[in-house]
Amino acid sequence: MSSLLLLASAETPDLSMFDPVSPSAKSIRDLSILVMIITGLIFLVVEAVLCYCLLRFRRSTPGGNEPPQIYGSQPIEIAWSVAPALIVFMLVLITTRTLWEVNTDLPKPRADDRALFVTVVGHQWWWEYIYESHDGRKLGFTTSNELHIPVGDDTARPVYLTLKSSDVCHSFWVPRLAGKTDLIPGRTNHTWFQTARPGLYLGQCAEYCGCQHANMLIRVVAEPIEDFERWLDHQQQPAVVEADLHVAQGAFLSQSCINCHRVRGTTAAGTFGPDLTHLMSRQTLASGMIPNTPENLRAWLVNPQNIKAGCLMPAFGLNKHDLDQIVDYLLVLR
């Protein structure tokens, strides 16, 4: 799967690893190009020798005798043993240097730390983001499927991710920001990146994790620090509902939705599914599969399996009145 994504990245600008926007992604790009150049030269040399031999010895010698044979040539034995060993040794050194550049121990937050710390939890088949701290300030809220990060004015701000899995193996990969890092049940991994370029960066779970693995998409929104701070302040607020929608809110809270989903400021405190406190502030539904529109939200509630077959949210068979009430309520969760 990773190989297919790598090939596709050459034609998809948003997924191209050859257009990095962070130091770690640039190191990986440079290593990939160097390895391709070295292996490409080896391929050309081998093919050139092969073509020469095919052309030079394409006809039998007069009388049908075999050409002179060479046995036990010590110089040739040394050459084809030492040359590959030197190439492999050089590649090991270069790869080790790149690994040193892109990997770092997760530092302890300090009062003057400008970094953003987020815990990423992979689920079948969506992403949970727990915002721990930023600029040394504790955050402690959760969102889903869209990771917002800051872009500094003078220098990029590092983003440190703690990676965990709630079920099976997943892999977090945003090619323009960093290399792929696995999320393994029972183990905690780390990765980091930073960028000075605002924009939307797309990624993909790069470790097969079930029938909807290909639809476990990643969206990273890098925005100027002022916009990011406003987004942080908004996300930390509980859900706000107009007075005329209290009946609609009651319809939602009376359903079993609250066993899986959380809406801060209400009795809905589930943690099995995505946090819905600011659902309509996200651009997509179902981990990037469909735009977050009222029509798609209604279709998702009617039967999630029609959109994402195998997802763990069932169809509840809501009647039209309850469905209208719940949709009206969810639409104000911005």
C-alpha cells in the first residue's frame, strides 16, 4: 500500500513527497532522490554490460566452438564483492544520518516552549486528536479527523505527536510534512514536524487496518498563529445551543448516540466515537470521505454503512421527526 501511495504522490500535488514543507520531509525527500540516483546508475551499468554482451556475442564462433572461458578470476571476485559492500556501507551511513535528522525524543514541555503537543489515537477508521498543550499552556480538548497546527511568523513552530492505537496497527503519514510512523497497540510512538507554509496537507493511513483502510484519510490544516489561536479558543469552549433548539438537543440526548459520542457541556460523555462538540467546524465527515454538508450529515445518520461500509456506527432506524430534530441540533455544533 505504501508503494502505491508513493507512486501516486508523484502525480498528486497535495500528497507529493517531492514537494516537502518541513525539515524532516525534506531530509526524507533528499534521501529518496539520492538512493534513486545510486540505484539508477547501478541499473544503467548492469544493463549496459548486458546489452554489450548480447550484441558482442550474439553469433557463434566459426566452427561452433565456445569462446574462451574465465575461471577463478581473483580481481573479478574482489571487484564484485567490494563494490556492492562499499555502496551498501555508504547507503547505511546516509540513511543513519537521515534517521538522526528526522527522529527526536519527545521533549518535556516548558513554560517558554512554543511547540504544540498532540496525542493522536488511531481507530477503525478515523483519527482522534487530543490537544495537550501549546506555548506551555495546557489545553485538554479532543477533536477528530482534522489536525490544526500553527505556522509561526518568523520561524516555524514544532508540532510533536504522540501516536497510539486503540485497536489494530495504523500508520500516520502526511508525505509533505514527515515520514510515516506506525501506531501499534500497546506501544507509544512519536513523530514531529514543522512548517512555515500555511495550507491544507493531506495524508493517509499507510498500514493496512481493515476494510476501510483506504478511506482513513488525514487532513492537516496549517494556519497563521492568529487564526490558530482563535481556533484553539473556540475548540476549548463547550457546545452552545440556541434556546429554540433545546427540544432538538433533548432528542439527541435521548438516543443511544451519547453512549459513543461526547458533546462538552451536555450529558453526552461517550469516548468510543468522535467528539461532536464542534462537529460542524470540520470540513469533512467520515474521516475525509465526504464534505460536511447538511445533506451528507443526514445521509450519514440514516445509514452510515452506505457511505463507509464496515464502520462501527450502526443505522438506528430513526423516524423522520427524530432524524430532523437530531440533524437540526448537530448543525449548530460549530
